[in-house]
Amino acid sequence: MTQPPGAPDAPHHLNLPGARTVTTTAVRAAAHALDQALSTQSMICLTADPGVGKTYTLHILCEQRPTLPALRLLPRPQARPDDLRHSLYRALELPGDPPKDPGICDDYLRHALLQPPRLLAIDEAHQLSAACIEYVRYLHDDPSPQVTIVLLASLPRLKALRSQSALINRVTAWHHMEPLDTDEVPTALRAFHPLWQDTSSHTLTRLDSLWGHGNLRRWAALTHQLQATRHRHPHHPTHPETLLRRLQPRLPRTA
């Protein structure tokens, strides 16, 4: 299903003109997991293979809950706890610069997080250092802040995150997002972009087996190529399968 008319669309990969938000089976399952976490103000981890759409899904879920104040952090690799403190301070739009003293800064943050209940989403959480994980644990365990914590992590890096003892007993759900199911591809792609509206189901499922693999980032790249080609050659229809040669790496010729 697509967003209702007039609703703002989330930013798509490549800022693809004409792309629309599609609520897939995976998005609905993630929404259910998020709502359960919000009901108990707990901590969950949302995982997916790169390109499946975990960050995009979070954006959709926040847009669908306009009364839920959401704080989104993207820490740099090997960030320090002070980096998280200062990012959270700015996300809360507190006045002035973050205090340099950690204790004073935490007092400001705790006071700001008392009301209303908020969602704190940390993207690329698999990049967090052990010290930052401890700081996330501190935010979770403190009874004063009313905050639900969502960690977003790439599936290939999940092992490192699950090895953190501070998280094992605190994450109530490790929710994995699946790629588009083959049967879901035709409907989802036609809702995703008008360029696919008249493409047969057979062609879409074939393209998915050859290139897309249910991965929306890969489909965005293919759509971008199709859009660019039709813009350059508006009177020469291009079969989508011919675009795969531009996306797939060319193997060097052997002597």
C-alpha cells in the first residue's frame, strides 16, 4: 500500500524523482515490533541486509506516527560517549552548546527526556564502541527518561553487536527485515514508481531474480537507469533487461 494523498514521502535512494512510499509486508512487520516496544518503552534492534531498507523503514514509521517525537542519531564510527551526548543534546534542540562536563550534560538530557515519551533511534548501531554501548545502556536503565530505543544494524555486522553483554538482556526483540518476497515484487514495484506500471509481472520477477533480489536499493538503481535512458531517448523504448549491462560489473577479458 502507498502513503495517503498529500502525505510526505520518505527520501528514496538516489533521490529518485517520482518514487513513492510503499508499505510492504516487511514494513508492516517492523511497525508491529516498534509498537510493541513503544508500549513498554523497551529497546529493540532492527536488522536487515544492506539495501533492504531499515533506515528508510524507520523514516516511514516515524512519518506514520506524527505525534511521536523521534530523535535520530547517526554516530560516526568509533564514536565516544561524549559524541552521543552532544548529538542527543542537539537533537533535543536544547539551548546553547552542550556542557563539557558529562554529568551536567546528562542532567540536562535526563530533564529534557522526562516528557513527552520519545523514540530514540540510533542508526548503524553496529559501529558503536563498547563505551557508547554502555552509555545506551545507561539511558535505557535510567527510570526517569521516557524513551524507547531502536538500534538499527546491518545484518552482516550483527554478530559484533550481539556480543555486547550490556545489550543481551536489554534488547527485547531482534527484528530482522526480509527482502521483498517474489510474489510481492510486481505489486510493490508498480506502486513504487510509475515507470513500472505497464511492465508485465513476468518481466518484473525476472529482473528481480537477475538483479533486484527483493532489495529496494538495487531496484532504485535500476529505476534510475531506466528513467535516465528514457529521458535521453524518449522516442526509443528501452527494454528494462538491457539496462542490466550498465549495472552489472564487466569482467576483464582474458588473454
